[in-house]
Amino acid sequence: MSMHRLRIGMVQINTTVGDFRGNTQRILQAIVEGKSLGADLLTFPELAICGYAQWYSASGVEVL
């Protein structure tokens, strides 16, 4: 039985809240770069497409 290696890359990008097109473009650029580095699988932050605003979590703490 032959073993195959799976090269996994973790991607961190700077997102802009609500900039779906811009964030998607940055994701696509990261995919091209990851592929050129030999990655078989890339992972992205959970809110990479829509962006994440730090003040969302801060306002939640105030409610608590």
C-alpha cells in the first residue's frame, strides 16, 4: 500500500468588513500562491469572505 502526503497550508489574510469582492480576490490570490508552493489543501479563517469586525465581539462583552 502506497502512502501519499497531503500538504496543508493555513492562510491568514487581511479582510475588510463587507468587502466581499475584495476579500474574495485576496482569497483567490492566496490560492494561486498556495498552489505554487505545493499546497494540496488551504484553510482560511471562517469569516474570510465577509470580513470580521473586532467591535462586534467588544459590543457583545458590554451586553454581558
